[in-house]
Amino acid sequence: MIVFDSIRDFMSTRVPLEGSLGFVPTMGALHEGHRSLIRRSLKENQITAVSIYINPTQFDRSEDLQVYPETILEDKEQLKSLGVDLLLIPTYEQMYPDTFRYEVREKEFSSEMCGAYRSGHFTGVLTVVMKLLNIIRPSRAYFGEKDYQQYLLIRDMVEAFFLEVEIIPCPIVRDPDGLALSSRNMNLSDSAREKAPLLHKLIRSKGSDNELKLELTKEGFEVEYVQTKFDRRFVAVRIGTNPTVRLIDNVALIE
């Protein structure tokens, strides 16, 4: 595995590469969800690249950014053992030489669901993904369906800007108790981790969105939204204290 901490060096190496290139963008703190994306890329492409970059422009709360887990040494070992070919670990100064003066903004769907509760979040996501796709220039890029709204926005951005990359959605990976894997789960207290699987259990119920919201509130979750859209039920909650941990999930209602 070749590790790059320079975007310029990565792009120089990328130019002569031949064959399909799969790409998995991450913010590190890798778990089985990330590994499933990487394994699929390794299976479907001749070359696989991964990025690790904790993108500050997509955090709406500074405290969430401050406690986001960093496990860079362990992440490198995981990626090497999986057989990843290229790893890019850029800095803020490299990713945003314009200090975020230019941005990619979607004007409709990004203001719904997560966007209604996280001001500027999807602008940060779309901007950094656009930059990474231009740097990596992959044949395919892989995104988990846990962040389903994010996947749809990225897919539509790629289509809108005629980018030559296939955006591949990959199924949610869960712990045996049903909790969707997330790097943020590392920040859950023991009591919050014990309660967290209720989220998946309850969103699979047949009640209405309002009924589910009331039930989640009753169980001690701070509910941001419960919404059914695209034949899926989406939910976002916060759990715990100092700071709270944000959990999102979704389930298909029609199999």
C-alpha cells in the first residue's frame, strides 16, 4: 500500500495508472462497515484507493468535531491487511487552499431530514466529495446506505456535473443487536450503547412516523426526525450526555 500525505503526489501517481480504480472515502475510525465497502471495491476493481480525512466543513457542531474518533495508526494497518493499493491522508490546507471560499450547494433535498437539523452539513459533504472525486478520478466510488440521504445527494451531484464515475450504494452493516455501525458509536457510554439498538428495533415497527417519534421519546431518545420517504423510514436521534451522540438509521419498507 502506498500512503500519500500530498494531494499533488497522489495526482502525479494517478496519471499513469491503468485499469479500473475503486474509491472509498472515509473519515477514519474504520469499522466493519468501511471494510465491507473496501472489500467490494477490491472485488470489482483492479486498483482500490481509500482516503482518510475528517472534514471540518460538514460538522455543524464544533463539539462533534472535537470528539470525532481518530485511530490513524490502526486504520493504516487495517487498510494494508485488506490489500488496499493507495491511501490518501490530506490536510485541511491541501483540501481547502481557498479556505472554503468555493462550495457545492444543493438547493432542495439537502434542506430536508438531516439537512433541516445540521445547517451547512451537506454543502460540506458535497464540496469535499467533489474535490476527492476530482483528485482520485475513480471508475467507481462506494458509499454506505446508512447515510442514504448523503448517497442520493452525491449520486445526483455526479449526474448533474457529468462526472465519469459510478456511485455504488452498499448495504448497512449492523452489530448482532441491530445497531448500525458508525465511527461515532465509539463515543457511546455503556448505558447509551445498551439502549441504542432500540432505535433499529423500533423503526421496523408498523406504526406511523408520529407514533414512532413518541415511542422513541418515551424511551429516552432526543428525536430530531422520523420520516418515511422513497419507501424507506428514516430516523435521526441523539442519545447520552456531554456530549450527546447522534445516531441515524433507515430501513426499507418494501423489500
